[in-house]
Amino acid sequence: MRALPVPDPGTPDTRSPTRYLWWTMRTQWRPLVIGIGFAILWWLGQALVPYVIGAAVNAFTAKDRGALVQWSVVLLGLGGVQAVAGVLRHRFAVITWLSAAYRTVQVTGRQATRLGATLPKRLSTGEVVSVGNSDIASIGNALDIMLRGSGALVAIAVVTVILLSSSLPLGLMVLVGVPVMVAAVAPLLKPLHHRQQRQRDLYGDMATRAADIVVGLRVLRGIGGEQVFADRYREESQRTRQAGVRVASMESLLEGMQILLPGLLVAAVTWLGARFALDRQISGGDLVAFYGYAVFLIAPLRTLTEAADKLTKGHVAARRVCRILNLDPEITGGALAVPDGPLADRESGVVVRPGLLIALAAADAEDAIAIADRLGHYTPGDVTLDGMPVADLDFAALRERVLVADNAAKLFSGRLRDELDVRGAARDDDLARALHTACALDIVEALPDGLDTEIAEAGREFSGGQQQRLRLVRALLADPEILILVEPTSAVDAHTEARIAERLGKARAGRTTLVCTTSPLVLDRADLVLYVADGTVRSEGTHRELLQADPGYRSTVTRGED
């Protein structure tokens, strides 16, 4: 089955949370308007039922059989209208909910891709996760309630007109009572807004803490820090719980007001209508109708207070989404075409020459990481490709041409084949060659379903060395023109490292590869070795030449041992 194309969500208006919510409405105005139309029809079908029942009661007391049958048929028709309109209203409500929620997922996902390495520097993991966990539901609910809320307003207006035409005092009571009820609920919304914001912040912090504990559980066990982090998580959990209780107390008060205030209005309308019936100012059928209107009004009035609550939550969620969407990436590109040629970092003097397997041995490992990040255009620097500044080159094309693979890269959950071949273009023989080069065939053979095995998040079932080899497979399958590997064999044994070093050059023949490492096994297989000390290139040559000529290099790669 072919997947349906996902429509472009467009550019959201992120100047304020209100503008963002308005943008989500504009992008789906057709289903929203149609849904509001069905919601109005659904509410009107209910609002007119008391009027029809009252008319039928009057026909019964007058012993007018024809009128009774006529109003009974009208009542049956209203029931059918409610059934059809209710189903269609709910259908369009679900459409608007899903559209608003997953359009937010689309724009935040696109923004995360645009931010790239900037995202983890500016926002915590929990902050981003909370958007998918709770914020999209709140934004969807805000649009969902627009349908029923709009219909409820129309229904209240129609009932008010009917009451005014039948009895001026009763109509005025409803006309005045509804605004008074709304005004009584309004003061609760602002403190609820603040409490929800506080709970949302704490929830994001707790999610970040949980992610840190899960990722670093092995390290925590190794240093005996499990209890310390468990205590910290417990403290944050309690603060989050207390914030949730404060939100729940305010929401319970709001919920109580939703029942109390409409109930008082219903009681007042019913009492006054009964007095009028006793004074024979209205008929028995009118009294039944007035009572029906009073009971009916509870539903639309509660819907209005529910709308205020959900719109408040939607506003809080939209503020969080706007915070993410308003971030700008630290690194951007230009519009020039990406040329072929040497990749050079003028700050350190490192030049990555085309078609060679080059090793970069740094006295300080942090220098190697900084150079790799500059060469890959992940951090600013004076870097050129064939003499052209990389900052002026097309960003997407540069990412296709230059790939930096380090040990901070993650394996994702899903089928192993899909996690290794992220572009979905590799053939089985391509996968086999990459697995052979990275000495990872034994990993796949040990899995129950081979490459079709579902792996857990971050590849938790694999050891550190196995994860490192699988990351190398993924980098090789990407097959970029320039591949920069940062310590690709630091977690494997010497025998495996020697085989990887021997096979890597053959696998990357004709391509440009830079390996940042101080492993003699890898350095000895490189076409050219660059020795970096204090952030700059001190010498270059083959591994054996540098061992003889540069004492600093010899001390770095032999760890101070002859």
C-alpha cells in the first residue's frame, strides 16, 4: 500500500501563542467551518425540542389530534437531525483535532531538523518530549472545542430569543444570567493558567531527568550513584505532583462552578416559569417548554466554561511550541553550489585531500573533536572547500557531501535494517560489505531475525563496542564524498580494531576519509597522518615516518611508552 503524501504545513505564525492558534485554524478553515455548521445544527436540534414538546402538550390539552400528530412528526424529525448532525459534527471535530495536533508535530519536527546541533544546546530533552506528550493534545482540544463552543453560543442565543418572545422576564433572566455566569468564572482562568504553566515546566524538567538516568544507568551503577539520582528524581516527582494537585484543585473549582452556576440559573428560570403558570400568564405547555429550556441550558453553558478551560490550556501549549519554533540555528549556509576539492580548516592547518584515507592524531582529544565539528560545519570556523568558505555553500548539499560520525550519535528504535540504511537505498550486498568492513556480521548473526530484528531505543541491547561498530556501518552506508570519523574504534578490542583498520581503506577507496584517532593500528593503515598539538598541525607524514621524526607524536600514540 502506498503511503499518502503528507501536505506541507506551511509557515506558522509564531509571534504569539494566540497567533499560532489562529494559524492552525486558518490552515484547516474548511473542516472547521463545516464542523461548526454541523455543531450549530446539532445544538439547534436540541434547543427546539422543548418548544416542540410544549406545543404538543398544548395540542393535547386542547384535544387537537391533528396538531398533536404534526408536532410528534416534527419531534421525530428533530431527533433524526440531531443524530445525523451529531455524527458529522464529531467526525469533523476529530479531523480538526488531528489536523491541529499533527500539524504541530510536523512544524516542530521540521524545526528540529532545521536546528540540528543547536537544538540540544538550547532546549532540554524533556522540553521537546513534552510537546509530543501533552502539548499537541492541548492544541487539538482547543480547536475541537471551537465547534461545540460556537454551536453552544448560537443555541443560547436562539433559546434567549424564544424565551423573550414567550415571556419577557424569563428571556431577560437568561440574557442577564449568562454573562453574569461567564464573569463569575473568568477570575479562575488566570490562576489556572499560571498553575498549568508551572506544572508544564516541572513536567519537562522531570522528563529530562528521567532521560538522563535511563541513558546513564550503566555509568551510575559503576560509580554507585543510583541512589543519589533516585533521590533527586523523587524530589522532582514530588514537586511535579504538588503542582498537579494545585492545578487539579483549581480545575475542580472550575468544574464545580460549571455545575453550580448553570444549576442556579435553571432553578431560577423554572421557579419563575412555575409562578407564571400558576398566575395563568403562560400555558401548561409553555411551562413544560420553559422547564425543558432551563434543563437544556445546562449543557451549552457548561460547554462555554469547558471552552474557556481548554482554550487556556491550548494557549499554554502554544506558548511552548512557539518557544521552539522561534529558535534560530547557530549554523546556517549560503546559496553557492558545493564544489569538489580539498576541505581545509585554516585555524588548525588541517587539509583533507580528496581520495585519501587521512588520520588525525591529536595530543588533546578535544582538539580533534573541535576540528571535526568545524570541518563538518557544526560549529563556526574559518573552513573552506576548494577555497570557498563553507558558510557560503548550500547547507543541505554540504550535509550530503560531508558527514561527521562520532560516538555521540544514537541508534534509534525500529528494524535494524532501517536504522542502518537511513535512506532506504542500500542493496543487500551494500549492507553485507558495510557489515564486513565494520566487523559487525557477528552482531547481526546473533540476532533472532537478523537485520529485520526490532531493536530498542538507543540500541540498549548492544554493548558499547557493538553500538560503535553499528554506527560505523550506518556511516559507511551513507557513503558521503567526505567522511569524518571521530574515534570509530575506541570501544573495540585490538583484534577487531586491526581488521577494521585494514578494511576501511579498501571500503572507502576513491572517497575522502578523515579518521580522528590515536590508535597505532589505524594510524599505520592511513595514507597520511596529521599530528595536531595545541590546536594546530605540527607535522605530517606516514605513521612510521612520524614515529621516527616527531617525539611529541611518538609520545601521543604510544601513551608515553617506547
